Amino acid sequence: MKFSKLSMLTVLIVLAIVMSSLVAFAEGNATSGKLNVNSATVEQLAAVPGLTPELAQKIVDYRNEMGDITNIDELKDVDGISPDILEQIKGHIGVEGIEGSDCTC
């Protein structure tokens, strides 16, 4: 089977994106086994079961406006995060402070 140069380049780009996402996710999971909500990107949050890209963006917007999230239950204050969604995502995300921030998580 022959691949054109464009097809091969496309495959390599997709592979690079997937690998970089996995590395970033692993770094977020280094200490707790969960994605750190205070450092996660929209893309990483959107990959969490129960979160849509829109909800992930709202979490990042909330974090940018309010500062580091100090307790996972604080996510209930994010528009669109229902108690059911919060329970569903708790097993996948955690709260850790960011170096240099005021978070005492």
C-alpha cells in the first residue's frame, strides 16, 4: 500500500498531537492519578467523561476569572455543571495548587 507524502504528513501530525496530549495528561496525573483542574487545558478537560468542550471552556474561563480552584466542589459554581456532572467527573479530575499561586489546596 502506498501513502502519498500528504497522507503520511497528515498521519504524523495527528500522531504528534495525540502524543503531546497524552504527555500533558500524564503530567497532570503525576501525583494524584487525576487531571489537575488548575492546570488542564480546554482540550484536556473536554476529554474527561461527562464534560463537553463548552463546559471545559467554562471551567477554564471560571478559573481565569476567579483564580485557582481550591475544592473540586467549587465547580458547581460553573454555569452548566450540574450535581450529576460534578459526581461523574470527580473520579477523573483533582485539585492541586499551581506553584506561585495563592491556592492552599
